[in-house]
Amino acid sequence: MLHHHPKAVNSSDHYLIRMPPPNSYGSVDEHSPKPHPIPRHSSLLDSPSSPQTSASQFASPLLRRFSERSPAGDTYMKTSQSHDSTVLIQTPLLVEKEVKQSKPTVEVEGGSSNESFVYYIVYALVNSIMCVPCLYGYASVIFSHSIYQSHINALSKLVILSSVIHQFCFTIFSSLPFSIGQVQDAGLIFLSAMSHKIATSMLEGNDANDEEVVSEIVSTTIVLLGLATACLGAVLVVMGKFRLADAVAYLPLPVVGGYLAFIGYFCLEAGVALCISHPIMKPSDWGHLFDKRSLLLAIPGIIAGIFLTLVSRKCTNEAILPISMVAIPLAFYGLMFFCGYTIEGVREGGWVGVSSPSVPASDLLRLVDFHKVRWDLSKELISTWAGMVFVVSFSSCLDVAAISMDMGEALDTNNELMTVGISNFVSGLAGGFTGSYIFSQTIFTYRTNCRSRWIGIIVAFTFILVVISPVNFLEVTPLFFLGSTLIFIGFDLLFEWIVEVRHKLLLSEYLVLLATFVAVQFLGINAGIGLGIITAIVDFVLTTANVSTIARVSRRSLAMWRPQERGVLEATAYNPDRAQILTLEVRGAIFFGSSMKALGNILEEAGINASMEERKEIVMLNSPLPHHSRVNNVGHSPSLSPSNFRERREQRKEDSELFRTRKLVAQRVPPRFLVLDLSSVTNVDASAARGCFLQLAKMCANRSVVVCAAGANSHITWLLKTHDTAHDFDMHGPDEDGHSQVDQLKDKIILFNDLNEALYFCEATLLAETASKKRRKDLAPEPGNLTISLSSAFTNFLGLEEQSAAALVEYESHGKSFHTETVYTSGQTIFSPGTNADGFYVVLSGTVCVLLADRFAGSQTILSGAGMQQLQRPNMNVFQDGSISRVLSVGSVFGFVDYILQRPRSFHVVAGAKNALVAKVSRAGLNELKKETPELERIVDKVLLLCSVIELAAGQNSW
């Protein structure tokens, strides 16, 4: 195991490179031996919520000052090598930098003569000073029921003994030799709820003063909590073994935040209760503070908690917090002796714990009598245990992610989760309690450069000394000090998750967090978290419904029309005042929550006003009742009569998102073709297929508007076809009469795999409808059946003068071709990514398909309620691997961008459904053409320039 020399932390031998956050592009100081000042601490809110990449502070914030790191996106990476070696540092934002090291700073553990064991002892004691008061506080939280108070000294030592087991397990099994692990606050409330439920159940009909009853309750509680902890550990081991750590990310962050805020409130309650020696279990118990004596006992603890919170957040000196924690009890005893009080006097005043016999370590073994355990109560704890599994695994993954981000090194979350599982399993078998990594103290130890397993060993032996010590620490430690540590944790968590979080969550998410916080308070942990998840789901549905957008976009096909044809299209199809082809880009998810709004927005953009009958049909289609439901046939009461419904709908229609009358709609005229780009639609459900798209197709058919949909994934395609809403249309040009295929599907949405294909169909059909039959064949020939020459392609595309056109034909007729022609069979590769771009291509016959690496149709097999369904699509540009192509027809030019930029091919092209005749214009051929006939070379340059301009105007990728 390797670690850094502890004295080298400020040495110039280390280069600490700071990556700026994502929104910052400041320079990086590569030569500074120290990092820039670091903000307060790592939090779940500082980065994405995925367990693999997010950071959270679920552990006690006592050492939060030592766990400070930069905001999300900041990463620190220390590198060191041998003398005069070169280190290549790679970061997501920095190019490789060469850093020269002057001498070695990384040494084998235990192999450095300069390392002093004193450093390990000092930093281990600092960790122990922070841990022990918290552990006593945690014990008072877990065993908050009054029935446990007679055994609280022994139970507190049991909590510390459990931390010994955790620390040894983390030291042995963790990949981080400096890791600190102990009983943690993430599972604290669940353990408290279990112990309280056990005590309440066993006290029914029994005397709380009966020692036998108390012994049964203590035995049952220790055994069942230990069993729950061991089972938790086994689950975590399985999750890590099968790499299921990502599954815990399904718990919404606002729900976790509400739970953590409640942990803060719970710790605040427990801290004040520890100060006044009265339990605070419900809001009404705060009434104890109206008693003058209780208020007097609570004030010092509250002030000390606020003081520790300010020290943690404001002080930059790392030694101030542990010194403050030692100084508080010393100041209390100094004041006590200065004022002449005795220990018995302050004990009578309630400032320290009551006197009780010391608890030898051997007494811990006598806490449990297996003959007295009520095993039947275990089934009542299952639901609470399940919630504990989710929360503890979630927090453990986030703690690991936080450590990884702070270190700037990748950690295997699943492997570390197994370590947490082993620790909990062993602890549970020994009658211990849940624990995990303590993020703050692990990072503190890492930053001290004492990266040795000796740290964890010394911390564990420190805990053992506390356990075997004959001194009853609760008798001599001021109760307000122990309470202040819990109050400190409570203040810190409440401030972080109630106040600071407001700036990092949307309002709806923040309301979910508050709802979870309140629900856990009044409904309990499981019901509160469950309600929070339901609220988060509702918020997601409402938010997603508002996210889907309909936007008018300017798009053109990539078809190589002649100049006069482009003029017709620009004057009619794309006239900004009265466009005959309207393209709408649809984004987001269209489902039951957004289908009405989406339909309304589409109709508004298309200038279509729904009639009263169409409005009724829309309402019926969006109703959850089936069209032929018996409910629709039964008699209605007068209050439910159709006339009353009509009056109510008329009264509400001004507020309806779908039927609002807008001036903009009245000014627009419906187009001839409505093209929907669905490539950015993530999901469509059955409600949207019926209530939005089916109704849209019918309304447009009544107005002779042809609706085309392009880019839909296989799921959306199957759903639209299943609901008889859409139909595939394998067409690259109109039929002989130009109308028959369109008329057959006039009340359906025509599906295309690609926007370019849909726009080409619309343009070709529109040109055919605006010309004579003879001219229509010239304007819009069927590309699959047409064969042209390269000279005719250039002549038609550029609209060349007769002299230039004749020169091209003459050049070709004399056998001086500057290109080569090749026939490719269907699916045969024309060129692939990475190959040399030594020319560009022109389609002379058939079609070619450009495969898009960033778009996939998805699986062609759909899992429906009736089983697996195979999606049949007549178009041949969806391949078996799910990749989608862009179809280029006769006359299309492709490959010219890579050719002009002289870079390797950036995409893949294959022949389409039929054999394709493709002309390749090579660089060598053009150079020869330039020498012999410069005016013809200028024609080719003009072709390339016009191709680039047209595709730029079309708003699509250039090929």
C-alpha cells in the first residue's frame, strides 16, 4: 500500500492541479504547492445525484471543516513520481501537461524512515475526540425510550463497541487504508423506531418497573437490532457482488433531503432532551422548555451547539473545532471549581449524569438472555428494516462518491459497498448497529497525508479503551456538552437541507423535500418516505407535462431540385406568409398529462381551429373510459345531462389550454403538409396516441392537410400503428396520378424514418400537384426507377446555360470523364468512417443511406400486453442493429464536406433498398479537369458551394 510522506503536504514536490467548475474557465495554476482556498464541505447537492458521480455528507458533520472541498466539478489530483520523471496529467478540462518532479514523495507503507508514528497517534486521537461524544449521543437517540435508561451506560458502550467492529472491518477490507467507519446517523432513526416499537409492544400489559420485563425488552432489542443490522449487511454484500449499487439512485434526491432534514430535527430533539434529561418524542414535548429549570439546563447546550456550528462553518484553522470540543467541558469544570461547586452539587442540579455503578466490559455480555428474546416481534420490524436498507445503501454509495470526488481518484462503488456490507454483517452478529464510511473524517485523514491503516487501528483501540474503562463517562461529562454535539449535528443538517438547499432545487422539488420532512414527522419514517416518493412522482409527471415543447422550425429537404423547382418551392411550400409545408419540432414526452396541451399547441401553430364536434371527440378520446363503455349508454340524471355538460364546457373553454381563441390562430392558414419531427420525443403513451395524434390526423384530414411524422423510435411507431393512427409510407415520389397513395391514407399520419425523407415526399408531391402530368414526371421522378448522367445532374441542379451544359456533355462524350461510376448492391458499403476522403459522390440511380451513429430506432421487438410483437417497417433504412439512415435519392451529392476539409470520413454510407449507381469525383480527376478545361472545374466548384448553401439553409447535417 502506498502513501505520501506526512511532512510533504506543503512541499513543492507535490503539484496540486485544480480543475475549474463546469461554468468556470479560469486558468490553472500548475506551479502552486497548495490548493486554492476550498469552500466548506462536500454535499449531495454539489453534484449530480447519481451514486457514481454525486457527493453527499450523510455522516456526522463534526469534522466537516476538515472535509471541505470545492464545489461540483472541482477535482484535485495529486501526482508524484521519481526524480526528474515526467508525469502526464489528464483531466476532463485540461490537455496533458508535463510536470517535472524533483524527488520521490510516494513511499511504501511503513518503508519511510522519515515517517513518525507520532503523527498517526495525533490524528487518530483527533478522530477519536470527534467520535466518542457523538457515539454517546447516538446511543441516547437509539435508546430514547425511558425503559432503556437504567441500562444506558452499558448500551452506550455497546454502541462504541459496535464502532470498534466497524473500524476494524473498514481498516481490513476497504481499498482506502485511511478510511474511518463507525455507527452512522443515516440509519439512526430507523434503529430508534425499531427499539421504540419493541419497547412499546412489550410494555403492553406489563409493569415498566419490573426488572424482568426490562431485561426481556433489552435482550429482545439488542438481538433484533443486531439481526436487522446483519441482514442489512448481507443485502449490501449481495448488491456489491452483483454490482447493483446504481439501483439505489432511484430514490429521489428531494425525498432523501427531506429525510436528512428530519434526521437533523431528530438530533436537535435528542440533544435538547439529553440536556434536560426529559424525552422529547413529539412536538408537544417541547413544552418542557417552559419549565425554568429545564430551560436553564437547555440554554448552554443550545449555545454550545450554535458555537460549534459557527466554528465548523466559519473558522479556517483546522485545529479550532477539536480544540473547541475539548475546551467546552474543561471550561465547565473550571467554572464549577472556581464558583466552589462540587461534582455532587452539579449532579443534583442535573448538569451531569446520575451516579451509577461502573459497567465493566464483561457486563456487555450479560445484557442479552436469548431465552427472553421475543422473536415474534421481528415481523413487525420488516417494513422499517426495508426502509433502512434503502437509505443506508443510498447514503453509503453517496459517501463513497464524495470521497472519490474529493480525492480525484476513481473508486469502485460496488466494492466499497461490499465493505460496508461486511462491516454491518459482522457488527450485527456481535449485537451491534448499522454503520458506514464517515466521509468527513476519512477525507480529513486523507488530507493529513497519514494514509496508513495504523490510523484506523489506533482509533479502534481508543474506542476499546473507552469500553473497558471503569469510568462512567456519563457521570463526569456535562450533559449539555453531549447534547450540544447532537444539537450541532441537527443545526447543521437542518441548515443544509432546509436553508442552503433552496438555491439548488427547483421550487417543486423543494416543496417535495418539505412535504417529506413534514410527512416523516407526523406519519412515521416509512409512510413519510413513501408519501415523499409519491409526491416526487406527481411532481415529475406535472413537470414533464410542461417540458414537452412544440416549436416551428425552418427545414428543407436535401433533394437536388433544379433552380426553377427550388423557386416554386420557396414561393409556395416555404412562403413565410402562407407556407404549404410546415415543420414542427416536438420535444419531450407526450403522455396523458401533456397530450391535450401538445395537441393544442400543434393546432395553434398549424392555424387550425377545432369545431364544437371535434372538441367533443377530443374530450371523449382523452377520457379514461372506453369508447363503447356501458357507462356511456346508461341514463343520466338532469344534472349530468348532455346539455348541462355542454353549458359547462362552454363556460370553461376560455380557460382550456386546447380551445383558447387566440388572434395568432385566426391569422394563420392551415398548410398543405404538416411535418412533425419526432426524433426528440422520448416517449408516447396510449392516451397520447389516441387523444393527440389520432385526433390530429382526423382534424387535418377534414381540412385536406397531410400529416407526416419523422424520426419516431420503434416504441412510438408501434404504438401509433397499433392505435390505427399512423401508417408507413414507402414512397420516394408520387404515383402516376400523383394522388392515389396520399388519398388512401388521408386520415392517417404518414410515418417516415427521417425528416429529410418526409420533406422530400412533401416537396415532390407539392411540385407534382402544381404542374401538369408531363411536367410532374420531370419535376418529381421516382428516384428508384430513374438513371441520370453526371453531366445531366449538374446541368439540372445548377440550371446551367446551354453553352456550359453542352461543354459538360461534350467532355463526357469524348471519354475524358473526370469521375468513375460504380454499381453498389443493396446494403453494400460505399465508404466508412475513418477512410480517406479523396473525393465526393453523386447518386445517379437508386438510393443511398447515410447511417447516423447517434440515432437508433431501438429494438424492433415490442413487449406488449399480449406478448412480444415484431415491428414491421417497409422502409429499408432501419437496419438490424437499430441504426437509422438518411436516404439520399437520385441527384444527391454527398461526402463533399470531408472532401473539402480534407479530413477522414466521419460517417458511414451504404447502398439503399435497390442497387445504386454512384459517381465518384476524385481529387485527382478534378486536378486533371482543371488543367484541361478550367471552366468545367469552376462548374464543379459551384456545385459544391451550392450544395453547402442548400444544406445550411435546410438546417440539417451536411454530408
